[in-house]
Amino acid sequence: MDLLDNLLLGFSTALLIENVLYCFLGVLLGTAVGVLPGIGPTATVAMLLPITFNFEPVTALIMLAGIYYGAQYGGSTTAILINLPGESSAAVTALDGHEMARQGRAGPALAAAAVGSFFAGTVATVVLAVAAPPLAGVALRFGPAEYFSLVLFGLIVSIALARGSALKALAMIALGVLLGTVGQDIYTGTPRYVFGQRELYGGIDFVSVAVGMFGIAEILRNLENERTRVSLPASVTGLWPTAEDRRRIVGPILRGTGLGAALGILPGGGHVLASFTSYAVEKRISRRQDEFGHGAIEGVAGPESANNAAAQTSFIPLLTLGLPAHPVMALMVGAFIVHGITPGPNVINDEPALFWGLIASMWIGNVLLVLLNLPLIGIWVRMLRIPYQVLFPMIILFAAVGTYSLNFNAYDVYAIAFFGLLGYVLIKCGCEPAPLLLGFVLGPLLEENLRRALIISRGDPSVFLTRPISAVLLLLAAAALVITVLPAIRERRDTVFTEEE
Amino acid sequence: MLAGGIFVVIGGAFVIGALGYDRGTALRMGPGYFPLVVGAIVVVLGLAIVIKGLIAGEVAAFGPVSWRAVAVITAAVVFFGFFIRRLGFVPTSLVTALLAALASKRVRPLVAVSVAVGLTTTATLIFVIGLQLRIPLWGL
Amino acid sequence: MRMKRRPRIIAALATVSLITACSGNDDGDGGAEGDAAGYPEQNITIVVPFSAGGPTDTVTRMIADPMAAALGGKIVVRNVEGAGGTVGAGDVARAEPDGYTVLMHHIGMSTAPALYKDLGYRPLEDFATVGLVTEVPMTVVARQDFAPATFQDLVTHVKANAGTVTLANAGIGAASHLCGLLFQAAAGVKLQEVPYQGTGPALTDLVGGQVDFMCDQTTNTSGQITAKKIKAYAVTTPQRVQSLPDVPTTAEAGMPQLAVSVWHGLYVPADTPPEIVEKLSGALKTALADQAVIDQMAKLGTAPVTAADATPDAHRAHLEEQLTTWQKIISDAGVQPS
């Protein structure tokens, strides 16, 4: 068996003592920077890149990859505990994860995230080992028209992220898309809505929007009535998931893993959609739809699994084609080059020990992460006992420092204040921030691919329908819109009807 | 209602801004096209929310607002952004943390000061010493 | 008061600091006056105006350590991205002229004035040149099933099908954009350009056959070329590239006007004392002669410039020439500054 030989080679490489050590160091660092707001894996990998120049190539890549998926893991911890998501995927986890924390169930939420991530990581590693080359071919079938349709589908599906009015959710998505247009237009270089400030040419940073709309807005809400405020639980009820919790998370983890593994392969933003889509699916098929947004454990387990699976499979385009799907992977391409390995389709044949060693190390890294994180849950939960008067200034200060450290750009910090206020007002009006966030992440992709598809087709809009994958996705989007909007319309008809009676 | 108003205002502002950019055609879009269309969608959805609210006879229930928290926290964050390059990490963090701590009505001054000192120390240890962020500790 | 959990975090972070300490990342942006005799008395920061891990960043990190050794100090590399490298360049233009803030920039230094309206700095007046570093060759590449077989065929083909051929690039002001403009000028055609955000996505669509052809640095393309996922028509340097021996030069293929390479150079703010510029230039020369640097650059498909080119004067002359050349190409191409 070829696969067995390859895996054997992989594990014999990944299990070398120094490789395990640096894998552990990578996931540890990743978890640490994932927990802190702002400083993300990209900055960490950039900082450590020169140090790895002296390592064996495979060791260097094992550690850098570990930082990447370790950070995906750590990010959910902050989202659950203090509602401070550092990445778009963690924003989904914050929805129900933080609600659970408020109800004293931070432990089960963290455990569900850890177990889901581990399972998803394991399955995705197997997918990577078995099917990487053919899947890479699928990824290449996605051109601009397909991405446009995929993103549009994702945006419509994300209406499900809101627990209230679909109309308001739709408006928030559109507003997010609109905010995403700030910055230099990539087609003409025209700066849009930058008010002459060169610092805004790169657009608004996602971290500023997320930290403002989730973290700061939440603090403002908690402070509005301190006497009656019960923001954090008086007692923590159980560290581990109950038997019922365990039963409830099985399905979401399985579905999340499948969804995430599939979407992660697409280099043009597929992995961004993974956790959002999983959340929407779980909410749609759940018999307890009302619980979503109020601490449903499915809303944590599903998206976390999807996110981690996608984080693993998003290595497929890098490893099999040499094409990076994420800034961290662009850095890893740099690491390849420095070590004299030309990134590209030949890596799998020319450097089998490196290719299979890296894949095997991902599974080892997932084991290490679970061993590292399960014992930490107790410590994290104890952190919630910090008096709020200490906790909230800490969140504000760390958010400011972390955001500033992204680009040393003061405008990123001002943006936290702006989005904190905007988020606060909108939340008070019954508009939830998550759909806006997704619109903000996906908006630029939507415009970019729409315009690119039209340029390539010489202005013929029928490409979206004549290309089969695109057409199917558009059909799905239309169906999703109908399904989401219909109940709302029917409901309104009912209310109008009642009023007339 | 209010939400609808906000959407109309922001969407409208983007639409007006978009008019200043080259629109191109639907088939060969300029930089102004996409924001114009999305801005218009936001305005329409905002109006729909307003109208829906009017029909339902919605009363704007905004609940209590801690103006103190809003003002002080905004000031804290903006202070950080504005002074971090000028004053260095330690003084800026200290003021930011102090302002933030004062956002709570129930905080005693002494507690606020000790929280600010403690957080500045922690943040310095984590970000500047630990993660080696390249921000000078003290300003010019 | 609060922190029972603190010690563990500190332990984790201590590990971070241990690791980063090896790379020597202390900063002292502080105001110590540049004293040429004792230079360097504190860490020198090299600003890279592009993202970490990109070709320019990689080149900078290669020479940073040997330069630091030659100067007897420490060098920190810092990435300040944005607006085609103009944000980072502007930062350095406004920095203290004490020799502790250095800029690594590429060909974009000479094209920015033609591409941006309110640049906020003037390449010749606001910077002192330190020396050229390297010139990375570029390749004209196409999707594997694109009809033309040779470079001459390509030129004929795009002229005949100017309405339908698509030319990808990695964004406004990117090296691939500039090379594409030059190609269109040399071939006398106007093609439909398809901009991407960076080389990665552009190359992905080229490999996937969504766009027809582009021109980009060997660093990015050679892996795909040798794996036959894309085909190469020509390299844009006077000599063939070692790692791609079968690919002719543009001069061999009959278009000598298409000569472009992504040259890199070091800059300091204009009023930096000349003695300090000399010291930096000397350290650059030492670094470029370092066998390890030569080897690492060879892996990138490039080589250090000659010692004569790693000087302030040669660099300045090259910059002046390039500014004029690109101003003309860009305005002839009808690209409006923004």
C-alpha cells in the first residue's frame, strides 16, 4: 500500500524528537497568540520566520503550521470567555459560546470546542493524506464566477446567524459589505472613503471591527446598569459537558467536520465560510432553534469543528499546488523558498519526507492541542472570577494594544472605538453584529470576483449561469433566500391579519 | 426604527460618496459602482425597517445608557491610538487603563489607580517584554 | 489580586521571549542623536513596505544578519504594508535622519510618483540612497493550454486577439503590473488586464486556466514552470536564468525592449550624515559578498549586485533613470494616478 508507506514515512519523520518538540512549541505559541486579541498567527509566523532559517526545512514548516492551527484553536477561548473574537470563525463561536459562559457553562463550551476541533482535525488530516492531489484539482475549477456565487450563497445563509428579524440581519449584512469597500479599489487603485488618510488605503482591519462590535459594545452594555447587571456567572456549574451535552454535540461535530473539510479546500476564501455555514446548518436542522443565540452547545461544537477541519484542508492547495490560501501560508511559501525548496506541484514527489512529515505532524499537533487545552479549561474558567472592574479595563487595554500591534496603525485603534459605539447602538436597536461581520469579511471577495468575472467574460453576465458550478450555487442561494424570507413574510401577513380582525 | 434610520444615514452617505467615483457600466464596473448599489440596498432595507416599525406601531425602547461609560471608554481608546507613538507604551497604557477603569460608576479612585498600574505592568510584560512588540516603552 | 492563572501565561510567554530573544528584537526608536563615529549605538530598523514572507521581505531578512555583523550592531526587520509600499516608504521619509531607520524598497520606488497623486514624499529629495541589493528576473508565463507555442507566437496571437486575451497581474503597482505595461507597450497592443490581490491568487487562476498569461518574478513562477503547470515564454533579463535554462531571453525572442527586473535598494531619510550612509553601504557590500547570502539568493533565482552597484551613487543614478523611464511608460499606458 502506497498510502501506508507514505504515512509510515510521515510519522517516522514527524515523531523525531526535535520535530515533536517544535510541533509542541508551535501549537503552544499558536494557542498563546490566539488567546490574545490582535496579535494573530500571521504576525507570529512573520516574527519567527527568520529563526527557522537555521532549522531543517521539515522542522521549520511543522512549527509554522503548528502556530497556524494552534491559533485557530486559541482564538475560540477568548471568544467564549470574554466575547472577543480575533478571527471571523471565532465570531461565530462567540455567539453561543459566550452565552454559555454567561450561564456558567464556560467549561462545557470550551470542552465542546476542544473535542470538536480534535475530531475534525483528525478526520481532515486523513482527508489530506488520502485525497490531497485530486481535491486540489477541484479547487482549480473555481474561477471568479464560481467564487462570486459561493460568496453570495454564504452571505444569504448567514442571515441565520441572527436570532431576531431577518430583515435587520439582511440590512446588517449589506452594511458590512458596504464597510468592506473602504480602502483602495484593487482594479483602479482609486482610494474609496479614506478621507485623504493614507493609513486607510488598506481598508479597515477585521480585528478592529470584531473587537469593537463584540468586545467593546458588550462592555458598554454591561456597564449601562451596574446594579442589576449579572454579566458573569456567580457560580460555575460543572466543568465538563453533561451526558446530554455529549449526545447533542455528536451530530454537529460530524456535520461540521464534513462541511469544513470541503470548504477549506477552496483557496479563494472557502475556509472563511466554514464556521458560518456550519452554524447556519445546525440552526436550520435543530429541533431547538430557539436556543440558538442563547447558549446552544451545537452552535459551538459545529462551527469549531468546521473551522478546524477547514484550517487543515486549506493546506491542500499549498502542499499540492504551491498556492497559498492564507497570509500564513504565503509566509510558509517564503519558508520553502529560503530552504531551497521551490513551492509547487513537485514538492510531493521531490520531498516526500517533508510532505508526509508535515501531514503526520498535524495529527500529532492536534493530539498535543487537546492534551494542552483540556487541563487549561479549569484555569480559563477560573479567570471568569476576576472582578469585572479589573476584567473590563483589561479587555480594553489589551484590545487596544493588540489591535495596534497588527500594523502599528493608529487608525486601527480609532476603528475599535468607532465600531464599539456603532455596535452598541445597533445592538440596542435589535440588530446583531455577527451578520455585519460576515458581510464585512465577504464583501470585498464578492466585489472582487464579480468584477473579475465580468472582465474575463468581456462584460457578459451570463457566465454566472452558463458555468455549471456557479449556476448550482446561485440556485442554492436563491433557494436559501426563499426559505429564510418566506416564514418572515408569512408571519407578517399573520400579524397584519390579526390587526385587521 | 432608530436602526432603520441609521441604515438609511450610513447607506446614504456611502451612496453620496460613491457618486464621486467613476461608476463605469454594469458590465465594466468602475470603483463607484459596487458601493453605489450596495449603499442603495442598505438605504432600501433601512426604509423597510422604518416602515415596518411604523406599521407595527413600535415604540423606541432604548433602555438605560451609561453616558459616562460611553464617553470614557471612547476617550480611553482614542487616547491610546493618538498618543502611543508620541508618549511610548508605559504612559499611554497607564492613562488608557485608568480611563477605562473609571468607566464604572462604582469604582473607587484608589482601586482604579491600582488596576491601571497592575494592568500596565501586565501588558508591558506580555506585549513588550514577552512578545517583543516594537513599541518604545517611554516616549520622546 | 486577580491572577492565579498568570504564572502559566508568563511561562508560555517567556518561551516566546526566549525564542524571539535569539533574533534580537529590541527596539530603541528613542531619540539618541546620530553620532557617526559611534554608529551604531542602538538597534537599526529596516522597514520593509510589503508583507512578511514576500520576495522583498525574504531578501531583506537574508542580508539583515550579515549586515548587522559587519556593523557590529543589531538589525530588526519591520513590515509596514499598505498602498503599494508607499505607507512604509512615507514612514521612513519622515523618520529621524540618524541612520537607525532604513528602508528596503524595490522597483516600486521609481513607479510610485506616476501611480499615486499625493505620495507624501519625493523619492529623490526625501531619501538618501545606500546601494542596490539585487535584481530579480521576471518571466512571461501562460496557462498550460494557451495556444501560442513560442514568445513570437505569443506576440502575434495577442495582437490578433487583443479583444479576448486576458493579462493577469498581482495588483496596481506590483512588479507584474509594471512588466505587463511594458509588454503591451513593446508589442503595441492594449490588452484586458485582470488585477489580483497578490501573486498567489493570480497564479492560482493562471494554473486553473481562468486567465491567459502574466509576467512575474522567477521567485513565484519557477516552481510551477518546472512542474509544467504553466508554460514559460521568456525571461526578461539579458542573460538566461540558471534555474530555467531552456527559457529564452526576451532579447533572443526578438523583443529586447522588454527588459525589466525587480531591483531592490536600501534607503535612509535624506539628511542622514554621509559617514553613516557610507558605513551602511560598506556593510551592504560585505553582506552581498557573503557566500551564504549568495547561495540563498541563488535559490531565489537571483544574485547580489556587483560591489560597484551596491554604492549610493550607482543606486541614485539607477533610481533617476528608472523614475524617468517608468513615468513615461505609465503615462503612455494611460494609467491615471490615484
